[in-house]
Amino acid sequence: MADISPFLLAEQKKTLAEFPLHFILSDVNDLPEAVIRDHDLVILNENAGDFPTAVNVPTSLLCRDSSTQDDPGLSEIRRLFETYSFPVPDGDTFNFNLGAVETTEKLCRAKVPFIFISEHSCEACVPGAYQGVISVSAPGNPERIPLKGHDEYTIRFSHLLRVAGQFGYRILRGPLADFFKPDFNDFLMRFLKRRHSTKQEHEILHHFVEDLYQYEYILLTGKDGRTGKNDNHAKD
Ligand SMILES: C[S@@+](CC[C@H](N)C(=O)[O-])C[C@H]1O[C@@H](n2cnc3c(N)ncnc32)[C@H](O)[C@@H]1O
């Protein structure tokens, strides 16, 4: 269990006291590759949106002849766009999940056999039958979520998938509703259709069901589930 926050790491220690866990106080990006390599599965649940996001990046920066040499952050963004052939975004500026893309690259480079990432998505979608009943936001450009004391950004999962694809990972992607499948019976549908109700229980239900689709997950599996490393574990 790695966390950048001493306070939240201490909370997690309390919650998980009965489990044989090793706790590491660190920014995930500072973890040495040797530590990451030692793990068969990495779970980033609701973390990637906290990682640094570059906002209002000029799209012109992605032109070959624009100079980024004075700004290491901009050079890094350009490197990632070139390496993984991310499509050039529409509009004059865009937001970019720099930390989430770099972390995915780091995990894939370390050949972690299984990687699970889930977060608010900026590319969420709702199955046809429930469109108009469940609404999600999907502008394609990472959106700011203002929280108490800090901001988070929604994740453009297609970027993470391009990175994983280039490292040869198999990919499973979907909404959290794949795990928590709502029973869309008449009762629930009636609640969901009361969009303008001011009743608290209607609002809670709406929010919960919408989040099941607003959140996406990806499960990345290395070649043969092991990416050829840690072969000594294969017989366990
Ligand atoms: C929304 S909480 C999710 C916690 C837990 N994964 C869960 O599902 O309940 C986000 C956590 O990510 C941690 N975090 C944010 N940025 C981080 C970073 N760069 N490195 C390590 N942890 C980070 C925060 O301190 C916080 O504990």
C-alpha cells in the first residue's frame, strides 16, 4: 500500500490492520522500478485523477516546428504524444493526464503482469437502453473536479490504453457497472426518471447509478498474464 499522504496512509493502516501489508509513504512516481517489478498486480483505485494534469496546454505545441526546449513539462507532453501517437486534440488548448500516462508507462515498462486502474472518465458512455435516463459527462478532454482542498481531473482512458497497447498488454475496459450491475427493474427506472425531484433519496440514487457509468476501469494483462517475468511464481 503506497500513498503520498502521511495522514491517509495512517488511516489505511488502521483500516487494514488485520492484513499482512507493507506500507510505503511515497509518491507513486518516486517508487523505484525494482519495487514495482516485485509485484504481480498493481491496483490504482481512484488515484490516477489525483496525479498531475497539465491544463490549457496550447495545441500548437504539438506541431513539429514549435519549440518546447525551455519547458521540461511541455517537452515531456510532446514526447508522450509522439511516442504513443495520441490523436491531436480538437481546439486551441487541451488538458492532459500527464501523471496518469507517465505512471501507466512506468508500470508497463516494469512489466507488472496485471494492472488495474479505475477513475472518473472523460470518455464515459451509457448503454443505449439507458441513454436519457442516466447522464454522464464525456467531453473527451479531462475535466476538473473541484474537491475540498484540491482538484482532481477525469481520465482520458484511451491514452492509457495506447501506452499499454504499445507494451503488448491485453486490455479489458468497461464501466464500474460491470462489477456492480444495477437491477434496472421498474422501481429503479421510476426513480431514475424523476430527474427533477428534490428528494434526497432520489438524488443519492441518481448520483450512485450515474457514477457506476461515469467511472471506468481498465484491466491490463501482460503477455501470457506474466510478461515473462517472475517465472518462479508461475508454479505457485
Ligand atoms: C480517493 S483516494 C483513494 C484511496 C483508495 N485507493 C481507495 O480506493 O479507497 C486517493 C488516494 O491517492 C493518494 N495519492 C494521490 N496522489 C498520489 C501520488 N502521487 N502517489 C501516491 N498516492 C497518491 C491520496 O493521498 C489518497 O489517499
